[in-house]
Amino acid sequence: MKLTIVFSGTQQIKDPDNKGGSTAIIPAPHMLPKAPDSTIPGKNTTLSIPGSSDRFSTSAMMERIPSRWPRPVWHAPWKNYRVISGHLGWVRSIAFEPGNEWFCTGSADRTIKIWDLASGTLKLTLTGHIEQIRGLAVSQRHTYLFSAGDDKQVKCWDLEQNKVIRSYHGHLSGVYCLALHPTIDILLTGGRDSVCRVWDIRTKAHVAALTGHDNTVCSVFARPTDPQVVTGSHDSTIKFWDLVAGRTMCTLTHHKKSVRAMALHPKEKSFASASADNIKKFSLPKGEFLHNMLSQQKTIINAMAVNEDGVLATAGDNGSMWFWDWKSGHNFQQDQTIVQPGSLESEACIYALSYDVSGSRLVTCEADKTIKMWKEDLTATPESHPVNFKPPKDIRRY
Amino acid sequence: MASLKEMLPAPKAAASTFYDHSSDPWFKERYGGESAQSAAAAKPAGPAKTVPPYGKRGGFVPRRPEDFGDGGAFPEIHVAQYPLGMGRRDDKGGSKILALTVDAQGSVAFDAVVKQGENASKIIYSKHSDLVPKIATADSEATEDEEYQKQIEETTERTKSALEKVVNVRLSAAQPKNVPTHDSESKFIKYKPSQQSAAFNSGAKERIIRMSEMAVDPLEPPKFKHKRVPRGSGSPPVPVMHSPPRPVTVKDQQDWKIPPCISNWKNPKGYTIPLDKRLAADGRGLQEVQINDNFAKLSEALYVAEQKAREAVQMRSKVQRELMLKEKERKEQELRALAQKARMERTGVPPAPAGVPSGGGRGAADDRDEDMDLEQPREQRRETREEREARIERDRIREERRRERERERRLEARDAAMGKKSKLTRDRDRDVSEKIALGMASTGGAKGGEVMYDQRLFNQDKGMDSGFATDDQYNIYSKGLFTAQPTLSTLYRPKKDGDSDVYGDADEQLEKVMKTDRFKPDKGFSGASERPGKRERPVEFDKQEENDPFGLDQFLTEVKKGKKAVEKIGGGGTMKASGGSSMRDDYEGGGSGRSRINFERGR
């Protein structure tokens, strides 16, 4: 996949290997500083593109820039249809099983509970951790469940016997995030020792320690191709890692605050990263910055998830949940969780959220010890819930 | 002369003992080059071979190594010279200066600084264009799917194999059979040095080295100190792609101001903190104190009740006073009647007409005048004069006395109101400390003439003795404060044979005391019915004649009370009289059943 970046004036970098890559990136309108307007038309003529590649003409892009911003796709609003309470502490992590029958949640009460997705009833409680469980993952290829907690333990549970069969020892401090590699039997964990550790699942061996971050690694995800590991950290950087060499491939320093959540689009080759200042979209594999989301949620964003329809859901520390259209970055719904009766107002805080495998149900894990399930409101229509979208004239990029 | 050589014995070592320089490659280069040069064609620049002598090096610039001849650089020629190629810094030493590069469009690559070194292999974003928002359009993953899948597979394979290697190394290192064992036997190594001649190694072509493990003293402490070395700097810095953090507004700064913690419990450094700071974090100002209305209601109700009570009391007292007055009047009347009757009996003459009734306050000893207007007014007239005079006299006396007493009371009251107290009154009201101050309460010292010493001066080493008292023993003072009690002087002190004549001497008096009849143990009261025997119990009651022929009352009370064995438990004591119901032991059978003590009216 070849990417070309076309600018509206100053430079053009031609990708030498471009053999007609069909993916092109259009610059957003009016992002230049206002001064050298006169030079732009002059430079335009030099940027005429040979017809071999599929890039966009600069003249088109210069003329009507605001309308170049893609219009958001209409999505139905999401509503909360079920509240499950059963945990005795904050619910910190969630994972779905590949068959979409059940999901498991890890909590501050040191248990992992497995719930039936269709009915919301509790199926099983697993105990074994001695501290909060911060990360959960269900393996796609084996009947294993992986959990990681503040007690530096990373455990592998066999779901046929419902017990721990492996423990991965090596973290020096609490483990905050966990991810499974899609194709290789590798487990990635990141924690407070600012290192992302790579474990071989079968042999429990510590394969590599990806060092480079300065602060806690709080989010990680894995991809089948390079960069195979992407980590976000409290030092506000995102690093791409070369798994074979164990080195950083790229560091993205676009964020100002810690990157607590990242979401990889299931189909597109891009991912979004969320921090308290902004939610930014980047492309893969090079990690080029695409754009910010068009609104600012102005809260610490703890969790983020995107489904195949392009609905991005972000959950904040103050209980606010915003829904965005992936493509355009337009926020079409803002919601606030209601704490369950008996909880304080300050306990409105969402720690984790995840779509189910189909992408039609969203499950959030909250600080008032409940699990809330959301689905699209099917009675809504584009007329009843219109999209009020104004293309951004002056896009903030900082 | 024979040469020295012949005289000396033949040398043992055949070869020459000094190094044959002729075979040295360096010399071959230098001197062998001459021969090679003579064989080869002469160089075109003739004068270049020979170095111009000193003084004649005007335009001479040595650039090639052969320009220098045998020697080094020429100091008088101000050109960078590198004799024998020495001193030229081409790529050696790691120059810190980056060459200024220009990319294809002709713009200077300013991010060469960032992209050098380790960062050369990484993706670094350093341009403004990397900050500019863009849209990724028309992702055609569909067409790339096969490609993409292939890529995925290839990556997977590559990564897997690499990771497998790492894992295997780690696993095998952990397995016991892979641990390198120490061979205690020595190893022999054959070593062939590169420089072989008769000079080295005594002409031997190879050496054999025996390598053996040195014996390690197991009790030896570590030889080397492991110093902590600071971590090498990480990867070179990456350009920051965001604006510097916004300056904090004043409001934000104020919002995040956290006051220092002043604990209500601990103060380890012993700071003196003003009270308002101590209570600052109490949250007093945050809550409004709500006082219930009922408090006001209560106080009002109390006030009202007090008023009412006062009124009621006043009214009651008034009524009572009136009643008392009436009673008094009645009594007075009665007494007058009695007195009159008595007088009548005495004199046998109908009494004189009633005089003015005297006001109350006169004692019963005074004669009372009757105010019997009712009886015998004729007889009254006869006695009127005498009686009247007597009466008038008595009245006058009464009046005088009354006036005197009133006057006394008035004076006293006036004095008290003014604050003047008589001596007796004053002394009665004085506090003991005032008495001491005035010297009225003597502590015995003045009387005895002894000086009072502070007892703390004596017995300084009380020591063990002093502590052996119980807690409540009050042993601070050995004797009372006031030795001279007023009672002592007022109490009776038997005099020595005071009036033996009058009262009889001591023996007589003693007999009298001994034989006195006053303190008989079982002496009954005069007028009370004499008991036949001794008193059996402290209080004895008379048996009452009851009007209960059938014993119903008794039956009922018996039933009510019930004869339980428990009740007899306390019955053996001597104190039988219980306040409410008193039951006598021997009277259970036919007790009166009355629950109150009936007192008989004495005559």
C-alpha cells in the first residue's frame, strides 16, 4: 500500500515506489498559515501530477477546500438498554469471546466474571488475582483467557477447566494493558514499569521487552503486519515497534497528554488514539497523522472502540460517552451515564468499553460497579435525528 | 696477530642473533622501492622526487606523499600537508558536523539533525506537513486483500522464526543439561605465532600452552566492586509535534490550589498554628446550621409554663394564706371562748363584755380578753370597770411590747438593708479564711507561744515510710488546723470538786449516776400500756380487732399475696418492719391482711 501526501502549496514529496497506489490523502483545507497566499498559485502549476498515479489534482483541492471534508455518514443513536450489576468493585476491563456468546469483565474486586451476552446473566466467576484486573483478552485460536492485574501477575486461564494454567512472571510493577497478537501465539503486556513485554504463550518465556517509553504503558494493540505492536503511554507518545528487532520503529509525539486508549479500525488501515486533549487519527503502517476529531471531549478518555460501521465510541472519566463517525470525525451523539441508585454522582466514570464481535452491541464497564449495554436505537431515522455537521473551516491541529 | 674470531670458540647458535631487517616488509617498501623504481620507468616530474633545499622552496607545494621525500611536513609552506598520508581526517573520528543536504526539490533538509544516528532507521516526522490534517480517501483494501494476506503471512513467518530463536535460546539456557560445566582438567593449546624467526621463541615454530582453571578460594570475598552505571541515554530525541502546553489561567491555578494539610491529630514538628487555620479544612462554612424550630417552641413553652406556675402558686398561696388566717381566727376565737369559759368558771361571774380582741402575736401566757358579747351583758356591766381597767392595762402592755418588737425588727431590717451588721451577725457570716486573716481563728500557735514551722522542713527524707498508706488515708496533716475550738471552751468541763456540798462529793455523785433510773432498757412510755414481758422485737404492733367475722379480707389478701416459700426467705431476720406491708411470722395464719400500720390515737 502506497500513500502519497499531497499538499496545497509548499512541497510535494513523491513516493518513489509509487506504482499507482490507489490510496491518496487529501490535505485538509486552510491549514496553512495565512501569509504566503500569493505563492500558492504560483506553485500550483509545478505540482501537476503525472497521470500515472491516482492522486488528486491540486487545483480541485485548492478551490473549494471546506467542502472537501467528507460528510459524515448517518448513524443511529445509541441507547442504553441493559444494566448489569454484580461486581463488588469498579469494573476495569472487558473482553469478548470470538463466538460472541459471552463476555468477561475484570474488576477491582479481584474477580473475573463471565456474563452471557444475550441475557446478561452471570455464568462464572473466576478468582485468583490479588489486585485489580486491568487487562483481559480471549484468544481467538485457543480456549484461553488472559488476564493481567495490578498485582504484576499475568495469568492464562484455561476455559475448559476454568483455572489458571500459566502465569507469566517478569513485570516489575502493575500491568495495565494486555493484547494478543492476531497470528502468532504471543502475548503483549504493558505496565507501570514503562516496558511492553512480549511473552510466548506456550512456554511462558519472556521473549522481548520493548523499552523506550518514559512512563507507564497504558495501551497496546497488535497487528498482523508491521508495525506489529503499537503502544501508547503516559509520556504522551505512541510508539510503533519492530517485533523482530525489539526496537522502536516510529514515535508519534502528537499528543499532549497521556494516551490512555487506542482503537484499531477493523477494516481500514488506520487507528485512533485518545488523550485528554484530543482524539487523533493516524494511518498505518507509516503512522502519518491524519486529523483530529472535530470536537473535543475535554475529559480524560479511558476507553475507545470502533466497529465496522465506522462508529467510534469514546468513554471519559466523568461518565461521558461520545459517539463519532470514523471517517469524518464528526461527533453525532453525546451521552452521560447515569449511576445506579446508591452510587455517588462522582462514581460516574467509564473504565472500559468494547463492541461485541458483530459490532452491534456496545458494553461499557463503569466505576459504579455496573456493566451497561448499549445498542442502536432502531426507531431513529435521519429525519428524527438529523446530522448537524459543519465542515471545519479552521481545523485545529494542536 | 690472530683475529679475535679465531681465538674464541665457535658460536653455538648458528644463525645471526640480530634481526635481519632486510626481510622486514617496511624496509622492503622503502628501500626496495628504490630498486623497483630504478627498474620501473622514471617518474615524469624529475624535480618532484628530490625535495628542494631549504631556502629554495618558493612555489613548492607538497601534495603527494613522495613530495615529502624522506622527511615530514614543511613548516614554512602554509598549506595543509599530510606526509605519508598522516593526519588526514576523512571519515575518522566521527565528525560532529553534518553536511548540509538538499533534497530533490532544492529545499534544505533541516531534519538531518533529527534523522541521524539511530533515528536514521526509524520513521521520523519532522515537517509541518506532518501536522496538517488530511483525509485518507478510498481505501481499497479489497483489491489489496490477497496482497495484504500474503504480506501478513510473510510477516508472521519471519516474526515467528525470529521469536522462536529467542525463545529457544532462553529455554535451553534454562535447561540443566545446557549449563556449562567446569572442567577441572587442563586444556592444551597449540599456538603458532605469526612472526617466526630465530630471534623469537628460540627459533621454535609453535608453542604449546597449558590452560587450566585457577583454583578459586571459596571463602574469598568478592574482589571487585560493582558500581552502578547510569543508563545510557535512550533513543535520540524525536521532534515534538504539538504546541507547547497552554499557560495555566489564573482561575485554573486557583482551582487546583490545595491547602496544606493540618492534621487534627498529629503535629510532629510542633508547629503553632492559629485556630482559624486549624479549622480551615473542617468544612464549617460549607454547611448551614439548621436549628430546629422546636427549640424556640420549647423555651417559649417553658416560659409560659413558668408564668402559669407562678400564678398558680401565688393563687394557691393566697388561698392558703386566707385559709390560714381563717383558721387562726377560728382558733383565736376558740381560745377566747375557752379563756372566757375558764374565767367564768373561775370567777363564777358572767364575763365582762367583750373588749377589743388583741392582734395575734401575743403568747398564750397572756390573758386573753374574751369578746363574748353574747353572754350576760348585765353582768358585764358590773365588772366592766375593774375588768376594763385591767384589760386596758393589759392592752397597753401588749401594745407596748408589740411596738417594741416591731421597732426592733424595723431597726434590724434597716441596718441589714443598709449593710450594717451587728457583731454577732458579722461573725456568724464570716468565712474561715476571713477569720484566719483577722486572727479570730487561732491555730493554737499564739496561745501556746510556739512558732509555727512549715512541716515540709522536717522529715525531708520521708523515704519508704511515707508511701505505705492506703489511697484514702489523709495524712498530710498530723493535727487539725484550729487547736482551739470554740466548742471546747463551751463544752462542759468537769470541775474539780466544784460544789461538793451542794451536790454531794464525787462518790455520791457517782452513785447517783450509777443508780439512776433514767435509762431503763425496756421502760415503757408513761401512759402507755405496760407490756407483761420484754420486748421481743424492735417494733411491736397491737393486734387489731377486725370487723371481719368471716375472714374474707384476710382470705382475699392471702390469695393475692400467695404463700410462696420464697417469701419466707427473708423472714428470719430481726428487722421485721417493712415499710409498706408488714407480715409477722407467727401471724401468717390469721393475719389481719391490712397493708397499713394503724396508729391509735393516744389519749
